[in-house]
Amino acid sequence: MKILEYPWHQAHLFRMASCMPDVEFTVARIRLPEWNRAQRPVPDNVGFVDEYDLHQHDYDMAILHLDQWCDRMNLRALPYRFIKQITKEIPQVIIMHGTPDSKHNRQAILRLMDGLPVVCNSQQAAREWDGGENLKDRFGRPQFVPIIHGYVDDFYNYGPEKRHDAITICSGGDLSYEYHGLPLVQRLKRDTGLLWYGPRGDRQWKSNYHEYRDLLASTSVYFSPTRRAPMPGSRTEAMLSGACIVSVPGNDFENYIESGVNGYIVSTYDEAVRILNKLAAKPALAYAVGQRGRLTALAAFNPARYAADWKQMMERVYL
């Protein structure tokens, strides 16, 4: 199987390519950077093609990318529109990387999707984009299909003597301020020892892949503040690194966490403060819960299941 991609969510493509080494991915050079090699290494099955050398029939299918902001940011939608047009004679699949903001936003994005099959990163996201309408793609099949991410386990897992601090990795600008949970992080920093990695945070972002994995494996507690992002990768990567996860609910995470056993799900601000401060005072507890969470992540987000889900989707659109 040969798949044409374009630069969008590098960590997502890295996961896909790592879990499906028998699939050949080609990234069209239509957006910069084509690949940040410090952030993730280029898998052996990922190549690149200049836009002027791009011939759609060299590929079995094309993957297109959207998020909920593509309806109001024309530049953000340009790569999608370009690749959608020049690959219209081969099978196309959309990956939707977010959840709808409003009814108006959902309708605008549905028009962009144009009846193509869509993969969502959580079951909740698939339900929200469908809106209870049982929408069908242009081939008469359910349009929105959830595929929960999977990982080849190349994350570090340090012992308790090397772990410290509660951290969050939270990015976003004015448009995604609420979506990524920045107001909650700002409040928690006043009442807990939470450290914030990200453009608006108080700690420098770790762009090097080794340093990033070292940070996660050195972390005692990882806090995830977003109810809207469908299964954020950094939370799962922290889980695979043995950090104790404390997360707000939403987008399927309740399917994987038994609160107090292999992580914590907090529904109120006071509960978040109480749990974060409790874990800071009891690092042995945080370590034990984090290690149970890691075992859960290894089982739930395994590469074989992820690859099988994607290959089923590929066969669906290709055959």
C-alpha cells in the first residue's frame, strides 16, 4: 500500500508509519517544515515528493487533514483543498484532528468534507461530527469512523528516584485558548506546583525527541486539561512513560482509566487541586499508579490493534 500525505500532524504520521512498517508513506512538500527531524526521526517507510513531481496514480490512496478551525482560517485549509483536488481520481480519507465548536462550525466543516470518509481520533469526536444524523459517506457507509491511536513502545520509563514534579504540556493561541484548557492550567498554577511546558507556559518546550521522552519519564505526575481534544497524544505518551496521569474527563479517556487505580479523572477544580497536591505529597503513590497506567497503555494502545484498524479502513476505501 502506497499512501500520499502532506505535512500536518507529524507525531500522528510518525505513529502511523511506525505501527505499519509495510505501508509506504510519501509526504508532499507543500507546507513547511516538511519534517522536523529534531522532534521525531523520519521512519524508514516515509519518503518525500516535490509538488511538481506529484502524480496521483503513483499512490493507492491519499490522506487529507482537517481540524475544526479550517472553516475560518483559509490558509489552514489550503493544503487540504490542494491535495483533495489533485488526488480526486484515487481513494481519499480525511483525518479529523478535533471536535466541533458549534453547530455552525460543524456544518461548515461538513461542507468541506464533501462526503468523504473520515477517521476521528476518539469515539466521542466521531459521534459529535455525526451529530446523531447517521451520516453516510459518498459510498453509502457510515462517514465517521473512530480509530484510537497506537504506539510502538519507544518511550523511557525511569524508576521513582528519577521522577519529580507535576507537569502539563499545553500549547495553543487565542483561537484554541479554551479548547486546550489554558484557563484551567493558569488557575492550577496558583494552587498547586504544576509546571507548564508550552509557548505560553513557564517552562521551555522540549523539541528534541530524546529530551521530550526524558522529560516524560522524569515526571511524577502529568496533568491533561483539555475536554475537547480527542485522545491527545502527549497524555498517552506520558502514560507510556509511567507518569501518573491526572486528566479532566472527555473524549473516551474514561474507557481506559479507573480513577485512583491506574490514573485519575477529575471532574471539578477542587478535585484537581486536591489530587495534584496529594500526589505531590505522596510520590510513591504517584509512581505506583503511573506504573499501572503504563501497563494499561501498553495493552490498550498497542501497535497491532492500531494497524489492524487502519488497514481495515484502507481496504474499505480502496476495494
